[in-house]
Amino acid sequence: MYLAADNKKIVASKTERAATGSFMLAGGTPVASPGGKWEFFPNSHISHHGTACCDIAHEWLIAFDYAQLNGGDKLSGPRWMREHSAWGPTPWPIHWCEAVDAKKVDCGVHAAIAHEAFVARGVPAYRAQFIQRYSADAARSWRDSWGKESVSDHWIDGDAIYHEGNAVQVGTNEVKLWDGSAGWWINPRGDGGYGSLAAARIEAAVDDFPDGLHWGDRRIKLNQWTKI
């Protein structure tokens, strides 16, 4: 749910150039586009110390996921992550040796770990970004929690939040969307209520899927926010 420190200035300058539009979040708040203030946010990436500590941590992650899968369907969501590390504030940057030991991590860490697990299983997977609708009360509670840990709450804007997950390819051009922090697959037939998707973005090579990827009955164009 955060970005590497060396990307902050780049993201800020791009955000200032966001094009105007008429998309609205719950509550009638107009934003620049389906991506709003997060139009140009990059996916979060876990750092590497360049030494054995992070190599060992990464190898442990892959081995642990393999053990948890226990011969099951490789398309099964890695729900063990939610049990291993609860969702909560994460000071960034964070390194692999820190991420696998943390008992509380944000969605950026969950998504990065899930991506490594899916890829190691041989499953085509892509990083995904979401904007979800919640409530003002929930937003206030999360701001308090992140503030107590002195961690940025940039991911909250009114009653909307920025969230990260994964797009897992299950057909020629079809994906399922995984929310590692919740430990479930997002229902493409969901309604517009509490916790629902307002917009989604999938990061992948456009040449591989020139018409985008299908999620349920929806087609999501690559590398740009799509209103849900």
C-alpha cells in the first residue's frame, strides 16, 4: 500500500498532471479519473539488501508456500499469508528479510508476496491495484491506526481507499482478482456496497493482451484504471 522511496518524487510529479474527467466515488466526490489521486501510483515492491539475508528469506517464502499448497490446486489463493501476517501499518521501505518475519503488513507486502508465490508455482500472475468504497467511519479508524504507527495514510481519500492485490490468469485472456489482505478472490458480480470496487488496474505487457483481460463479464484494459 506504499511505494518505494525512490519513486515518491516521480509519482508526485505525474499525479499533478492527471487529466480531468467526470468519474465520481461514493458520496458524489468528483475525481480526475477512475484512478483519482492514485492515477499514476506504482505497485509496491519489496526491497532487497543485496545480501544473503534477503535471498534466504525469499527462498523460505517459496518453500513455505509450496508446503502450504501440499499438492493442491496451484490456482488456490495463498491464504496462509493472512494467518502469517495480519493486515496493518507497514513502514516503508521494507526488505524481504523483514517482510517474511513481520507479524503485521499492509496490502502492498501481501500483494508482492502473493505475486512471488503464484509465479513460483508456474501460474501467470500480474500485479493489480484497486480503489474500494468504504465509509467515513472506517476511514477515520484507519487514519488513527496508521497515525499511531507514524505511517503514511496516503491510501485513504474520503470514503475511498487505494488497495493492492493480484490478477491471476485462469484462461487465455481471463483473470481472477486476488485480495491477499482479505484472503479471498474478489467477486466480479459484487454490488456497489461497503468494500466494493470502484476501479481496478492490472499491470501487464500490452502486446500480450492487446484487448485487455477479462474479469467475469468485464474487460479491463491494461496499465490504466478501469471503472467498475
